[in-house]
Amino acid sequence: MEASAMAMPWLDMAATALFAVSGALAAAQMRKTLVTFAFFAVATGLGGGTLRDLLIGAPVFWMHRSVPIAICLVSAVVVWCMPRRIWPVQAMEWFDGAGLAAYSVFGAAKALQWGIPPLPAAMMGVVTACMGGIFRDMLAGVPSIVLRPELYVTAAAAAAVSHVGLLALGVERSLAMVVAFAIGLGLRGAAIAWQLGLPAYRR
């Protein structure tokens, strides 16, 4: 089981790096120290996957490999060494959005490989994707991104459900992952670019 769960390390590492950069960028916006950069990067990059593994009964991924922590620390140092002026205004949002889409797909895929039924597996994709951003926002002392009106959880759910649904329809796994990632990133990217959001309760 552990071997099959590790069948997509490239997607896991890419998502970890994207989220770690978003965490380091949050620390940059607050003009924090390198130690804080590293802490934000680690919490953001590893937080969602840690909760996922605990819930599905898998070994916590960064406790058995040094690469995920190293990726977070390197991401923190890279952001620390680069002046803020070279980063686009919404760099954190775009790194977070790409990480959201990647971890939505990987979280759902790993849950399926560990024998979790399709609907809970899709939920694990959402949990994996959203918790890193929640931890980052808590550390930064800002309103959680999942409470903002823009599409965020919806984009994660679209990616996770798409991956699970495509696999159920017999689509080859790599293609299902690419399509689901594109759906999640496209939806989140549209929300960033045009401030798209779901209607709020008005009754």
C-alpha cells in the first residue's frame, strides 16, 4: 500500500513547493525574519498533507522522507533572497492557486489508493488543498481564505471531484490528473483575475 501511495511523488512535491512559496510570500508581506519565512513555508507546505495522512491512516509523508521539509526550507530561502519588487502583486494568490489545484488532485488520488471510498476521497482532496492556506492565514493573523467570498473551496472541490469522477469513468490516471488539475487551476485563476465568488446568504 505504501508503494502505491507514493506513485505520484512529482505531484506531491510540486504542490508542497507551491504552497511553501505562498507561505514564504505571506511572511515577506509582513517583513518577517528568515526563521519566520521557514516556519510559514513548512506550515503551509506540509499542513494539509499531514492532516490528510492522519485521517486516512497513512504514514505522515514528511516523517519518513527528508525531501518535503527540504523543499519547504529551500522555498523559504529563495523567497527571502529575492526582493519583493520582483514578485507580481498577486504572486502569493497564484502560487496558492496552483498548489490548491495540485493538492486537490493528489489528496484525492492518495486517499483512493489507501482504500478510501470515492466521496470521502474527494473530500480528502479538498482538505489536503485547503488546510495549508488556512494554517498560513492563521499564522499571519488575517481572515482565512476559505471565509472570503471568492471561489476557493469550490475550486478545490471541482478538481478533486473531477479526478475521482474521471477515474470512475475509466479515464487513464495521468490524463485524469491533468484534466482535474486544469479544472481546479482554471476556476481558481478566474476567481483571482475577476474576483469571482458564490452568492452570499441574503435572507
